[in-house]
Amino acid sequence: MGKEGIFQDRASSGPGFFSTIAASLHPMRYISLSSRSYRDVLFYFLSIVLFAVLLATVLWLPKLMNLQNTLEKQFDGVSRFQVTTEFATTAPLMVPKTRPLVVVDTTGERTSLGSEFLLVTDKIMIYRTRDGTVKRPIQEFLSLGNKKELSKLLFSLAVLVLPGLLIFIYLMLLIKYALIAVVATILAFIIVKLTRSSQSFHRIAKVSVYAVTLPVLLDVLAFPLGVQQYLLPISVAGIVMVNMVTLGLYALLFILGTVLSGETEVRLFPRI
């Protein structure tokens, strides 16, 4: 039995997703990983990014639960903050328009919460917290007269936007690592053609996806663990943050996986 058959048997054993994670960290296992269907590859890519985001969220939960106390302590350092507001609406302002979470209405038509999370009138703010519905004069918040209630409101808002934020992060990570895999695949295929190897484009593309496993886990988990600076982050075009350490690990896994999963020996020069 050849080396591909041996590792095909080993990689196919296990509970599935988690065994694939383990296999993607071992370059020799890319022999069998690159033989999987594009459907399996795509499903794994979507799953590993989602798994990393959910795991990071779990690690963030203790800090999130303590956010209200943290905000109160931060407000203690503010000696004065006074805002005077005068505003009026001719019709309720709803954000978003359908199934609103926040409603601003000074017409007097609304005096209690409906399905929305926060109602703001010209005199009062009504919002939901873990302890139930809270109704407070609006000037109380604008002057920091009640720091505890303000911290509760901000905490509730943070919890409210968390699902949308997680979805946004997930989509951004998908785009980021998809671009990395595409660029790596194209560059590797060009090099393979120049070296006259018979390595297929399909194998290279699949290896490029499985190689993102370690970078994804490190990049996402670095934030809740507080080790982001050790990954040497740099800004690309002021839009995307790329960690040089994880990018280097990706390149290493991708190169080794591509070479080891090759169907034939790479020849630097043609045979005469």
C-alpha cells in the first residue's frame, strides 16, 4: 500500500469535523484531505471559521458579563459630563424600519415599550435589561446623574448588537481567508507549471483551504486570550489586519501540504 493509501485510511477514521481539524495540522495528512470533494472542502471552510468565532465568543463571555461593572468604574473617572438636547419628531423614528430595535418618538403617541428594545421620547427613556423594563428621565443619562443605570443601558445595548457583530465578523473572516486561499492557489499553480510538475490545480486549491485551519484558530482566539500583539499584526491598506506569524504558519503548511500531496515528483528541469 502506498503512502497515499495509508494516510487516506488514517484521515478517514475519527468523528469527522474534529478529526479533520487534527488532520489539517499534519502536512502528511493532506494527501487524503486533498482527495475530498469540493463540497466537503467548502463545508469544512465554513465550519472552521464558525467554530473559531463561537469558541472566541465563549472565551469572551466572562468579560462580557463583567462589562457593566467595568463601565461603572470607568464612569467614576468622569467628574463632569453635561449634554443639553432639544429635539422633536413629527413621526416615530424607527431603527431599523421593520421590526425596530430602537424607537425615537416625541409626538407623545408612544409611552411604553412595544416589541422594540429602546424607546426614547423628549422626556424619558424606556429600555429592557436582564432585570426587566427600566424607565428613567432622559436627562439622567445625559448628565451621568445615574451611572449605574447608564452602565446597565450600555451593557444591554452591547448584548443587543452582539449577534449582528458576530455575523459581521464571521463574514469578514470568510472573505479574508478565502482571498488568502485564492491568492495562494494561483501563485502555487504558476510555480508548479514553471517547474513542470504534474500537480493538479484541484489538489492545490483544496490544500490551500485546509491550510487555513491553524491561522484561523490562532487569529480569532488571540483576541480573547490577549496575545494578539505576539502574532505581529500589520494593517494592509488600512482595512484588513494580517498577522505575520499566522501568515507564515499558513505558508509553511500550504507549501508542505502541496508538496506532500503531489501526484508526481516535482522536476526543476525537464528530463532529456
